[in-house]
Amino acid sequence: MHCFFVFILFFGSFFYACKDKDLIREDKYDPGKPTVFSDFSPKKGAIRTRLYIYGDNFGTDISRVHVYIGERELKVVGANGKQIYCWVPGQTSTGQVRVVIDGDSGTPVEHTFNDPFTYIKSTTVGTLVGNVDELGNSSIVDGDFENARFSYPAWVTYEPESNVLFVTELDRAVRRIDLNAQMVSTLITNGQAAFTKMQTTTLSANKDTLFLSDDNGNLTSRTKVAVAYTLRSENYRRVHPYIYDPACFSTAPHPVTNEMFYNGLQGIGIKKAIPDPVTGELLPKLLFRVGGSTNQSSLIFFHPSGNYAYIVSYTRIYKSIYNWETRELEPPILFAGSATGGDVDAIGTSARIGRGYQGVFVKNPAYAGQADEYDFYFCDQNNQSIRTLSPAGVVSTFAGKGSPTPDGSVKGYIDGDPRKEARFADPTGIDYDAQRKIFYIAERDNKRIRTITVE
Amino acid sequence: MKRIIFILIAVAGVVAGASAQDTARVAVTITGTVLNEQKEPLQGVTVAVKDQPGLGISTNENGGYSITANKYQWLVFSYVGYEQQEVLIKDALRINVTLKASEQKAMDEIVVTALGRQKKATVTGAITTVDLTTLKTPTSSITNALAGNVSGVLAMQGSGQPGSNSSEFWIRGISTFGAGTSALVLVDGFERSLTEINIEDIESFTVLKDASTTAIYGSRGANGVVLITTKKGKMDKVSINGKYEASYNTRTFTPQFVDGYTYAGLMNEARVTRNEEAFYTPEDLTLIRNQLDPDLFPDISWMDMFLKPGAVTQRTSLNFDGGGALARYFVSGSYINEGGMYETDENLKNYNTNANYKRWNYRANVDMNLTQTTLVRVGVSGSLGKQNLPGGTYNEIWASLMGQNPISIPIKYSTGQVASRGGAEKQNPWVLITQQGYIENWENKIQTNVTLEQNLRFITPGLRFVGRFGYDNNNKNYIRRMKWPEGWIAERQRESNGDLRLRRTITEQLLTQTSDATGDRAETLQGELHYTKTLKSHTLGGIVQYTQEKKVNTSNYGTDIMQGIERRNQRLAGRLTYGYQSRYFFDINFGYNGSENFATGHQFGLFPAVSGAWNVAEEKLIQENLKWMNMFKIRYSYGRVGNDYIGGSDNQPIRFPYLAEFTSTAGGYNWGDLESNNSYSGLTYSRIASNTITWEVSTKHDLGLDFSFFNDQFSGALDYFHEQRDGIYMERQYIPDIVGLRGQDPRANVGATLSKGFDGQVKFSQQINKLTLTARGTMTYSRNEILEADEQYSNYPYTTRAGFRVNQNKGLVALGLFKDYDDIRNSPTQNFGRVAPGDIKYKDINGDGTIDDNDIVAVGATRYPNLVYGFGLSANWKGFDASVLFQGAGKSSFFINGFTVYPFSQGDWGNILTDVVNSNRWILGENEDPNATYPRLSYGGSANNYRASSYWLRESSYMRVKTVDAGYTFPKVFTNRMGIKTMRVYFLGTNLFTFSKFKMWDPEMNSTNGQAYPLAKTFTLGLTVNL
């Protein structure tokens, strides 16, 4: 029986020899050795630059390592003893690079490099306002930029006089973002002033009137308000009916003459509001149909010169010339894209568009002196990108589809370099602050308002 | 339990009664010495009074003994390796005994056959008797010791998971493509599982291979039969055997995967070589190499992280036996604990998530002589097996361990969230192995049998009746307690301030549970009449056996009445044997079986077999001239064996196919008008009656030779077999629709296969002074061919099943890789998507200029080996013994596939084996070798390259050092002082070295992608003690 006992003892030691592996990395810092700081790189960079500090005996516990450029603390991502990897955030300014490593005894090791880090301002995609809960859900929540939420932001209109953004939550509400006060409020929701499905907003040429279009669900009868307006002078609070008509998706006041053009669903009819000579009431006049018998929504965008308008309808962008004689839009030609969708940057009808949505004309300094100095920036919802259409008809991708996932998905929520890093999720609304050079983008899926800006 | 108590009381009563009888006599003390033939004293010889098992003693070192007994009782002297001697006590009080060394001759060897024990010399059929000392396995299942040890058996171990690591085996290979290819296993005459049986309880292990030996099993014998008898008590003083062994299990092969940096480089290569953008920037690669970003580029070796270097298995068994002339007993118990290799969290104190298998076995066999001519044997045995598994399923864990690439996710993000790519196999292995709860499986088996043997010599000498009744009960239980934390994945880019941007991939699962239980019971009733008669040189024998069996299973049948009916079998079997002078033998066997699966008129099948043997060595001429020839027996058998198992699972077989099933039609017919619906549904067939199907019949020929030469130094057996299986059940799937069967395929006896091969074993032993050397070898080869199958006509005969092996591998024939675009232009069109240089080029078999499914031909062999062999050497010298067994398998091949061998076929899901990097891979501009081992990489899978073809066919033949063992038996002088009869310590190593061309994972493992629990390489230390 003793043999058994001895035997069991022998094997007992065997079991305990195999210990559990530790899942947590241990700190390899050696307090007995000096910490050496040799260099850092790169010497200059913009927001999101990966900055490396080289040397020796840094340890691997990043909670002890602090890196500063001037007074701005950087995010330390990793350290392997010989290198520290950190991340340059926005709003950094050029300054000395300083590294502080906390020691056990409480006397930190500190080093400031002689060379400064030169901070470069760059164009990046950022997030203005909006967030979601851990399930990805959101709803209409008013408040400051920390807390405010959006449920389905689809359209954005920038009003430069009061530095305010109007965001249309498709079929739900129109929100107001006060960029100065950094507050979000709700201007109007469904049900108020008989609105049923709010689609888009536009500003009059002098930017003091906000037109609201409503897909009121009617197909034929003119019993409901299709377009309404609010006035800056009334702080946009009171809603006035503009025209009674079946469903309206977008409005396009002429930038020079202030005549109102808008659209309906059936056959993609483009209409003009014409005052009744007797009563002065505005009556619709159907100018032409874009899609033949197709019933589809479309969006109209006037060139700032008033010479022509783009009509964006899903995978196609039409160009309609404004006839200064008849003061009407002419039947359009297909200018870019085709009936089949896709994602191809090319010229004119060779280009492919997924689903074009809101667009905005932005002056391109490179065209100075030419007949048309504007590029048309528009959202391509299905292709998760912001694209441009040049006056010559060249479609190219401006932002989005950066850093795709390994399975090729380009939809997502990533800020950063517009093409290399940033991703969008169903972007449909875009407007531009020409003075501050900021694009505002509304994304339905991310439920956020993003910006593309040079810091 | 009641039964056991009853038996114990019965045994105790019998013993007590026996001793009470003898006390009236005169007690004397007998002394003496026991010597061997060399006049040396023998120590440790058991001296006992016959019929009084408690009174035994052992001789001392001088061979002396002293025992108290009554006059005219018998003294029994027994010692291992010597013949037992009995001496009657008369007046002399000193009895000196010389024991003769026992000598077993091949001629006298006893083998166990279907109808009882028989001298090996008289056997006319093909059977393999397994030397139990050669069956060595440290695992919980004896099936793992069969390959290479037992001639006629082809075996393969598919997984190393504790409790699921038993081998699949086939007798003489797979000989049908129909349902049921596994052998019938009978333990003590009852159908029982081989997996749970405790090896120390086995007395004999026999494999019945040909028609003459299996014909009496009729319906069940077509795939061969394994016969096991368990140990019974011997008329001797109590003998206690204990065994303890502990094994350390590592792995024979662990698939090796690349590190994060190599992975990222390959991924970029896979994209760039197909004109796609590189995925990782040079800066990303530097980060990966320097391991500076543990969140986005973690570089985890999942296999190393979650597989321990090894696990421990412990096994212990204890048995004792003894008894007297009236009753004898054998009682045993054993325990095994197989440890799992997952690296689990030791901090989980409340429950264990590691794979683990524990089993307790017990057995009690009691034989009682009720009268001079009546023997009753009672056997009770059982096992309780408990398997513990992690909450993630087996497939999920292995797919996850090999699917997660080294840089996709960390275990946890530095923010504290658990990283996960989703649920099931996309889950983090850490969650699957340690955080997802656990699964418990347990299986209880209780087996009870009673045998009555009545000698009917009062009717006529040589007549004997044997009746058996068995009642087996199994139940299986399963419970899975599961939960998991919420999982997150980081976007590839950080937020502008450097924080991680996490996206939730799976919501939290709170504790949930699934459970299942099934049970079955089997009853067997059997009666046999045996008759033997010897008239001068003629030996006559006859056996008639009647059997009825029923089995019922409750596997959640619900309202399925058909499955709830007991499955019954009835058969009458018999044998006639005739022998002349131990030279000529002739047997007739038959089985007459009824099956519930066939319609009246087709139910009964007669399965006869005839066999004969001629022992040439017994001829006068040979005996006089070739004295070295001890046995030379030529055997031949021919017979038919049936099968009535049509298909379906073991728990839910297809039953009563001769009956039609009906169901009501959906919708029905509208008898009303269009506006006023008045529909009535009718009845329609849901199964067409196949009322003429009957027995599937296997016609077997076997030509064999048993020999033993030079004083039994060289012995062996060789068999050639030829089996044709006809009338294999198949669904007739190609009946034209105009027949009007409404898509219900009837069954018919249409398939046929032919299987041919040989098996054999040889043994050679040599004594050099005190060194005994034994060399042995076995080989089994089987090749089958489908003669006929239910299939449609094809213009290309090579696309049919007929003419090829059962489970033949079929695929395209690869001609290497395309050299350049000219090569592509000048080759037949490949219709599997775009090809580029470096993609696989296929052979146009039918010459029609395109490569399509009509170019698929038989390539290689089958996954299951068609050849299994083994050879070994063992040596004994004084107390030392050592042996080695090499085992191999061949004539087998398989296609490798899946994300582990097709790099990036599922994008970034799937880790890359180091073999891809280390072997000759086609690289654009670097290594454009048309004969490279891996084609041009592609990201997201290449439909052209990743097809079953000879390019991906791998030879799975291997040879391995299956077991090595070395033991030392302590000298008797030393052990007897401790009261121990024998004591042996030993080392056993299994699967120590494996030689194979295939090196990615174990070639024996039945896996095409390596995603399986690896087979174990074990190092065992053990001790056996015999008291």
C-alpha cells in the first residue's frame, strides 16, 4: 500500500508543474536600469499622426507613460520597452515633445526632446453631434452636444446668418442645431401644423426664409400643404402654408429670381409655383416629367448663378437649363450616372451612382475665371460616400469608404482622413459653410452629424 | 442493486453451507515442500484445500508449507506457469510435490467461437484470437488498441477528445455503401458496446470474420462479429489484482499557424497579387512587428494560448476472484479520469469548463453449481461515464481556434470589453472555452445476464442445454448550461483622440439551459442444445440455438408510434461439426432469421455456410518425416450472411418499409364555387410501400491457412477473402415522373459491391538462455468495388459510382499551375471564374474543350484506410520485459479543404498554416513555379483553385510507433516479504513517433481541415500488484 502512496505523490507533483498561463502582460520595466530616450518620429504631422518615441527601458505598462506635445497630452496606445506608440489628437499646436514615465518610488523619469513636433492642420472627417446607446439605438433628444441625439437625420441646411443648421429627420421632424450655443432643439415635428412626412428644407436666396417640404401622402388632390415656410424674423417658430399640392419632396427657390420650383412623385414631375393673377394664391404648374411614367422622388438643386439646376433622382443626375426668357426650367438631359446603379468614378453617363441624395454647390478656386466655378458635392447613400460632380460632368469620390473592413465593408463610423480612413453609414444630407469651409453631413444610420473640415 | 445483494447472500450461504458440512471430520496438519522439475524450491505456490477457498496459504522461500485440513480432502497446488496438481490427503502428514511447468501447444489452444469454446486445431472458419497482453492503450477505450494488433480489423481514430476518442473499426473493411458498416459486438453472448468495456475484465477477445463463423448471427453478421467473454472466478484462494497508471498526454501533431506579422504580409500579398489594394500599410506592419498596439494588432497565437502542453489521465482498477467447487466469483471495479487539453480558467471555482471524461466500471460474475450437472452464471456489470465539455461546442471551439487570425481580435480590449467577432464559431476562443458555461454528458449502463447450463447426460451422454437471458439498460443525459458576455470589436481606425471605437457584435446571453435524455433497453433470450459424440476417430457435434431479442428506445419519439414499437428479432441457428482423427474437419452452419422490416413472404432468410479444414500436419506421412511441422491446416469456407438494417440512425432506424404512410394533402380540392370555398383535403402517400424488399445478402468465400512450426516457435494464420454483397437497399431516385410516385422514392434491393483482400498474422518466438524474444506482425488489406448502384446513365462511365470503391474520392485532375497567360489561352476553358497565371490548371478528361463537372474522375483512394498493418517485437529477460509495436495504415487519401488550407478563402476568417509559408508557394514575380504546392494567393476565395482536385489530395498513409513499453517485475524474494505475489512497474508510450508524408495534422484523424481535437501522444507510468 505504501507503494501506491508514493506513486500518487510522484504524480501529484506532475499535475502542479503545469501552471496556468497568464493572460495579462507583465510590465517589463527594470527599475535598476536607466531609461534612455533617444528620438521620436515623425517630426511633424497632423491630427491622427502615429508618433513613436524610441529609447530603452520604457516598460510596457502604458498607464505609467505620459507623452505631451507642449501642454497637450497624447493618447499612449502601446509600449514595448524600446518604443512608445502614441496618437496625436486634434487641436494640438507645435511644441516640444515631453515624456514622463511614473516610477514605483514616485519620482517619475522625465525627458524633453530638443526638436519640436510641428503640427500641421489637415482636412479630416469629424463628428459634430449625435450619439447612440450601446445597442446602436437613438431617438429625438434635445440638449447640448454631449447629450443630444438624432433618430434619422437625412437632410441638412446651413443657415449662415445665425450660424444654425436645420436637420430634417426624414418623415419625423426638423431639428435645429445652434452652432454657437452648441445646443440642439426641435423646430417642428410630425403632426404640428398638419405636417405628416417631412422631407427636406431649403433657404430662400436671401437666407431669411426656410421652406419645408412635406410628402403629405396625397397623389392627386390639392387639399394639403405641400410646401410651408418659416421666417428668421420670427425665429423660424411660426409655420406658414406656401402652396397646396400633392406630395413635395424638395423645393428649389431660384437663387436670383426667388421663383419656387419643386417636385412631385408621379412621373417625377417638376413644377413651378405660379401666383393666381386674381387671388395671388400660388398654383402649381407642371413643367415636365423627368422619368416618364416612373413614380419616384427627386431632388432639385439650383446652381448659385441660377443658370441651371441639377435634378438628382436615385442613380441619375439630370441637368435642366433655366430659361431666363420663359423663367422656367427646360426639360433636362441625363448629365451623370445611368439607370443602373453602381459605384464608378467616371465622366457623364459612364459614371455609376448608388443613390444620389442631397448636394451642394461649392466654389472651386481652381476654376477661377471659368464660366462655371462650382463643383457639385453630393451624398451617395448606397455607396457610403460623398462624391463630386464637376461642371464638365466628371464624377469622383471625395470622402468615405476609407479603411474597409477585411470583408470589404465600407459602411461604418470612422473619422479621419476623408478618403483613407473615414467611413460613413448612409450619408444623405450635406451642406456647406462657405465662410468657415465646413461640410456638414447627416447620416441616417450613424444618427450623427459629421463634418469635413480643415481644423 | 437488489440483484447484487441477492447474489452476495446466495454466495455467502453456499460457502457457509459448504464449510458446515466438513467440520465433523478429523483435522490434521499437513507439511511439505514444493519443488519444480529442476528440484528447486518454489516460493509463493498457493496451497489450498479443495472447495474451501478461505483456507489457502503460500509456500515460503524454501518451498515449504503447512496447512490444516481434514483427511480425505484434496490439496490443490497451483502456481502461475505450472500445471495445477491435486493430492488426496490420506495418512501421510508430509506431502512433497513437484510441479511441472505448464506447456501450451498450439494444437491445444482453446478459442472462443460463436457457439462456445473450441480447440483451435478443429476450427474451420476464419477467426482471430487476440492476445490480450498485446492490447495496450492508456485511453478509456479498448478500440484504440485494435489497429495493427488484430488481423482482419481496419481501424481509425478520429478525435482525441476525452470521452469521444474511441476508434471506428471495420472487420475486413467497409463492404457496403448501404446502411450499417460496423461490426456486431457481443459481450458474453449479448450485444453490447465495446467502447466502455474495461480491459482488465476481458478474458477472451475473438474476431469472427468469415461466413462459417458468422452465419448463425444471420441478420447481424454481415459486417463481422467481435466476441468478448469476461473473466470468471477460478476455483482457488482469493486473488486480488490492482493496477494504477497515470499518463501524460501531449499531441502527436499540433497544427502550426503563422504569427501576426507573417499573416499580415500574406494578406497584403493575397490582395496585391489580384490587383486589390493592400490591406495593411507599411506602418501597420511595423506596429504589428513591434507589438505596439495590443488592441488593434494583438498578435495572438490562439492554439498556444488555449491548448495546454498536455493533460493527465489516471486509471485505476481493482479486481478479485476466487471460489470453490460450488461457487466462484469475479468482482471488479475500475476508474478512469481523462483530462482535457483546453487552457481553462482555474479561477472558476464553481464549475469546470475543461474537457474531461470520467468513468466508473463495475462487474460481478458469479458461477454457481446448483447440482452436479447444473451451473448457473450470473453477471452484473455497468458503467457510469461522465463527460464534461466547455460551453462552446466542439466544432465551434476548433473552428474558432483556427479561424481567428492572430491580429483580428485580442482576448479583451484595454478598455475592458470582451473582444468577439460574433457568436458560435466566430466567438472569441477564450469565451468559448472559459466563459460560455459547460456541457455535461453522462451515460449509465447496467447490464445483467443469467446463464443456465444443464448437462443432460442423464438423457444421453454429450447432450447439454444452455439458456441465457440478458437485460441491458442504458440511459444518456445531456445538459448544457450556457451564457456569454457581450462582445465587441474595434473599428480599424481609432477616434481622432486616439481612443478605440468599439462596435458591439454580440449581446450578452444570460444563463440558459438545454437538456436532453434518451434511454433504451434490450432483452435477449437464448436457448442452445449442444451435442458431442466421439466414436473411435470420429467426432460428431451439433448445436441448435434459438434466440429472440427485443430492443426499445425512447429518443424523444413524441407521437411517432412506429418508433415506439419494440424492435424484435427472431432466429434459429445451428451447427453440425464432424471431425476425423484431428485431421479432417467439416462444419455446416446455418441461421434462419426473421425480420420485421420485410413483408410477409419476404421476412425469413436462410443463411447457410459450409466449411472444411484439413490439418496436413496430422497426416502420418508428415508426422514421421516433417517433425518440425506442428500444425498446417488449410481451411475453406463458403456461405451467405444477411443484413436487414435498412437505414436511418441507430435510435431511429427506418422501420416497416413495406408499409405505406399517408398524410392529408395541403389545400385540398375545392368542391364549392370560386367565391364560396368548400375545400376538403384528401389523403396522399408520404411513403410508398416497398413491399418486395428483402434481405441484403453477403456471399463470402474464405481460404485460410493456420500453421505452427518448429515446436510452435513460428506460427500464424493467413486468409484470403472474397465477399460479394448483393441486394443493398437503395432508394430508387431515378424513376421517371410519369410513373406517378409523386416524388416518393421506393426502396429496392439493387446495389452490389465486391470486396476482396487478405489478412494474416505471424508470430515468431525464440528463447536464448533466459532471454525470450517474440516478433509478431499482422496485416489486413481490403479492396472493394461497387458493382451496381442506383444511378442514372452517364455518357462518361467514370462519373458513375459503379466500378469504383465505396466512398471513392472524386475530383478534377490538376496539371499544376498556369505558367502564363499564353498557357491559359492555349488550354481548355475553365468555367469556375477568372484564372490568372499561378492558378490551378485542370485536365480536360472528356476532351470537350471545357473543364466542368464531367471532368471529375476518381483520384486517390478513400478516406478510410484500406490497408492496416502492425509489427512488433517483445523481449523478456529475468524480471524485465519490453516491447514495441509499429502500426501503419495505407491505401487511403483525402482532400484537404477549408479556411485553414485555402488561405484567405473566407477573407480574414481563417488562420494560415505555417506550411503555406514554408513550402513552395507561387508568388508573383518571385516564384512562378508551375509545380508549386500552393497556388497564387487570393483574398476572398478563388472558385477555380478551391475545388476538390488532385492538387489538394493528400496521402494519409502513415506508420507510427504505436506503443513502446518496458516493465520490471520485482523479484519474488522481495515481493513475497510484503505479501505480494507479483508486482510490476512499467512505462508505456503511445504514438511516440509518426512517419507520414502528411504533416499538417495527424494523418489518422478524420479531418479535412485539421479542426479537431488532436490525437494524443502519451507517456504512462503504471504499477500492477497481484496479491
